[in-house]
Amino acid sequence: MTERPLTLEELLEHPQVRQTISKGEIEKIHDGCQEDAAQTSDPLYIRILSGIGAWFAALFVIMFLSLARLIESGISSIIIGILFFIVAIIVVRASKATFLSQLTLAMAIAGNILVLFGPTEISRHISISTLVIIQAVVCVIIYPLFPNAIYRYLAPILLALLATAWIVEKQPPHFIHILIGAETLLFGILILQKKRPASLLPLIYSAATMLPATLLFMNLTQIHLWRIKFQTPLWISSTLIAAAIIYLFINLAGGIKRLREPWLILAIGSSVLLGIFTTPGILVAIGLLALGYNYDDRILSGLAYLFLPVFLIMYYYALNVDLVYKSWILAGSGLILLAVRWIADRFLRPEKESI
């Protein structure tokens, strides 16, 4: 007769294990297991396709409601949107079936669109700033109640898009730096927390997407590819991001007491140089790369690998110098980036944690 294998709980409660592992480490294992359990078992590409499919499903639902004349006014749009949210929250909490999960996601996205669409029908002259406030209220209320990782990822991104659209509409160019600062602060607080609820994980990935995307938009407004042009210097965001990256490296290294470490001095010096001679987007991509290595997180690393070449190409395109000088700058930047990668691989990976 074979013995039943021990469960994780039984293993952690074993006297020999409790003598070997401290109470804090046991709690950390429990927290990590809870975060893993909170994440869906579907592959990343399935989750991405689910989100795209839910957007299309939501649009078809709204078209059907419109053709059925169920949405004839802004008030009815808001009421139906709220009802969609309520039904989605009840169903997703009652059942974890995959089909119902995708159905509730489509309903939540449709509800969000209807709640934003309603006020525009009530008042044709409603400003984008009002939509920003409405979406912020929706995020605060629905995020903790609707435990769907894809919606929790998409809703804050929609808020950032509306905020960016408001800045474009009103043309206060320096406000883009405030938005970048808010995204940096949000991401920094979330990612560096020692203990956080598993429900905040989608918000971490959402902030990790919003920040480089906003910086990319700001870079695009500086060149002639867009009709929109912001007359605002990049050095404001560069200084902010460089300071955040330096704080990040010090925090990942173990605090200010490690400041005399040669590799940390090199990392800080590289951050300062990149902040002076490159764009803030490159610094953000490097920060995501370091975090991806430290936490062994493929999504953060994937975002870094996605945005880094884009920012490098834009930086190269925007340089108003001859090709020889551009080549020297690219070679120097490449050496700095390789040094940062070596530092992250050599010193951060052995102390990796799980976000």
C-alpha cells in the first residue's frame, strides 16, 4: 500500500520543516501560492485573444441593443451598462466555468462602454475630462468587485487613454509629464511592495504597459509623423524616470547600505548617462528588463523587449546629427545596455523573487 503524498500545507506544518524554515519564509510561500492560484492557467496568448474577443463581443452586443431600440437615450445606456456590471459580477462569482468567464468579460466591457457612452448622449458638449472622472470611478468600484484579470488589466489602460486624449484636446503639454509621473509612481508602489494582494497583479501589468506607451506617444508628438505637436521638453520626464530607475536599482540591491558596491555605482552612473543622452522610454525599458530578471517575470521582460527596440529606433530617427555621429552614439548606447543586462543577470537574478 502506497502512502498518500503530502500536501503543501502538511509539508509546511511538518516539525522538521518548521525548524528549518522561519515563520516569515512560510508566510511568503503561502502568499506566493495564493498569487499563483489567483492567476488563470490559460497561456498568455489565450488571455490576449480572450481580451480581443471580448472587445468584439461587447461591440456586437451594443450593436444588437441599439438595433433592438433598447438604447434610445443616454439614461437607458447608463442603466443597461450598470445592469451588465451587476450581472457580470454575480455570474463570475457564482461560477468559474471558462465559457461564463468569457461571457462576463464581454458583459463587463460592454457595460463600461455604455456607462461612458451614456453621458455623451445626454450632453453633446460633455468634455473628455468628465469621461476621465467617470472611468476613474468605474475602475475604483468595479476593479475589486469583478475578479477578471483581463478586465482589471484593460480598464486602467482605458483610463490612461482618456487622460491622454484630454491632454491632446486641451493642449496643456506639460500635463503629459504629470501623467507619466503618476504612472511611474503607481507602478513603483505596486511592484516594490513586499506583500500585496494577488488581485493587484493585473494592475501591475497594466501600469507596466501604460508607462512606456505614454512615453512612446510623447515621443511621437516630438517628430513630424503626427499633426499633434507638444512644445514640451523631454528632459522633465527623463529626470523623473532616471531618479525612479536609480531608486529601483538601490531597492533591488538591498538598500542604501549597498551603495558602495561597484556594480551598483556602475548601474547608477549608466542610468544618469542614459537619462542625459537618450529618451526616457529607453530608461523605462531598462527598468522593466531589470525587474523581469529580478522577479523572473516573462511578461515584464516581454514588455521590455517589445518597447526597447522601438525607443531605440525613435531615438536614432530623431537625432539631428550626421550618420557617423549616430553610429558612435548607437555603439555607446549598446555598450551601456549590454553592461546593464550583465549587471541584472549577474547580481539581480540570484536574488529573484516572485511578484
